[in-house]
Amino acid sequence: MGSNVPRMMWQLLEPLHAVTYFAPEARSAADAAGMRGFWMGYFATRAAPLGAVGPEVVTAAFHGFPPARVARALPDAWGFAPPESVLRARLDGAGAALRRLLADAAGSTEGTGPLPGSSEGAGSPPNAPEKAGPPADVPEKVGPLPDVLEEASSLAWEAARRADTAGRVLAAANQALPEPAEPYLRLWQAATTLREHRGDGHVAVLVACGVSPVEAHLLKIAAAETGADGLRLARKWDEAEWDAALGSLRARGWLDGAGRLTGEGGRERDRIERLTDEAAAGPWRALGEESTAALARLLWPLANAVMESGVFPVPNPVGMPWPPEPVDGLTGGPVTP
């Protein structure tokens, strides 16, 4: 399978998953369940499929956070609400957010705005990315919203169900959850399982390449995938740890004195991303070329609606760019096995 197929599928599914972090409905649902603040809600809702685990397990599985930051939320969160209640709250919040954001998105790709680089669309919300039109061979009409959601959620669920979760703890825990009956919720849970599948693979690649959590953040910043200030604030590693990681990457020849990628650093970062894409290809091979392409066409207007709303900012801590580059096999062309 072409290496860019799993990358584009990630970019089409990640906005749907990410409402659980950025949409106000998700925060309200976590608060109503008893969580104390955003970060307790974040760690508890993402970790809930694992059960009432402690901070050590979550620090290891999530990879990117210092132990002290996780320990401020867990295990205290389970005293306010058990994992079963947190799982219900995260579905409620994500479902409410998607119902609002996808209201008319699936009925038409009209209104998705001009292609990138156009001078139109000056009225976009201040935090919204530049509007992106669909790939050329995505039909203008993809169907009524209920039909699109039913088909997209069924295809995404099948991909998630068939994902190989050996060595992928977060993916396996999400895959083991029951299938929601409502298409909004089924689509969100499938997107979540698939993004954790990719994330587990990415962590494995980082570990194999000897890249620490803070070094991974610095590579993301150097590649202009996310902003330095926002990521430092969100992750809360102390200055000594940032400085040590910066020194390590400079010693390896990956970053220069200004913290920018060197030629070698760029090649190594590209290798990490390529290996991550390759590790994430399994669900799409299992789903098959035709069904993967059909799912991509259905997801485009849905993902674009979330991105145009400004709920999921660009740049973002995830490091996901928007819009994705169209890929043969996802919009009607062939996929190389």
C-alpha cells in the first residue's frame, strides 16, 4: 500500500476524534462526570478504556507527558468517577460535538470554500485553518447526512475491528469496547481506535529510534508542525528537561544551534514519519482498496466541517496539518499494494 494512504486516512479521521479534546461539549460532559479541570478530564477520558490505571501506566502509554503532570490527575480521577462513567461521558461529549459540527456537512461539499491559496474566504473564524475544497474526484453530493454517517461509521468500524493490536495497548483497549448503535458515536469510537493504533505504532518507532518524549516534541516544533510556546505549556516538562533534550539532538546532529532541523535531522524525522505510516497501514490493507477509497470520500466533508469550525486549531499539539494532500486510491485512483 502506498505510504501516504495511512497518513491521509489519519488526517481525515483525526479531526473527528479530536473534538473530545477541543469541543466545549466534551469538556462539559467530563465536568458533569466529576472531573476537576481540563487535564484531569483529558487523562481520565483517554485512559478510561484501560480501566482504573495509575499514572505510571498512562505516562508510559501516552509517551509525551512528564510523570508529575499525569500524577496530578490520576489516580484521583477514579475517585470522582469510575472508568465506566468516564467512558459514557466521553461518548456523550463527542457525540454532542459531532452532531453540532456535522449538521449539514455530509449532504454536500458545497460551502467547503475555495482551494488553498485562494483570495476568497476572508470571513473565516480567527482560529480556523484556510478553507480547503475536496479533491477533484470527490463528488459534490455524497448523500444525506444519516446515510453518510451510517456508511462511514460502518466502514470505519470495520477498519478498526480488523486492526492488528499486538503490542498496541491503547488501540487494543479501545478496540475491545462495545460497538455503539448510533452512527455519530460509532464513527467517533472507530476514529479513536484507529488513531490510538497509529499512536501506539508511532511510540514504538520513537522508542526504536532512541527518541525521548521531549526530543519528539522538539522535532515536531523544528518541523513547524506545532508551536513551541503552546506545546511547552501543554506538556509541562521543566526547563532542564527541555534543555537536556535540545542538547542531545544537537549532539546527534539533528538540530542546529538555533533549534532548526539539520539535513540529517530532516532525514531522520522523515524516516520516523515513514515508519509510522507503514506501521499504521494494517487496517487499510484489511479494509481493502475499494472500501478505503469509499471511506475517504465520505470522510472528507465531515473532517473539513470540523476543521473549518476552528474547533481543532492549526497548528495543534497533535502536529496534524490541514488540508491533506489527495492520494491515489483514496479519491478514486489506484492504491499500490
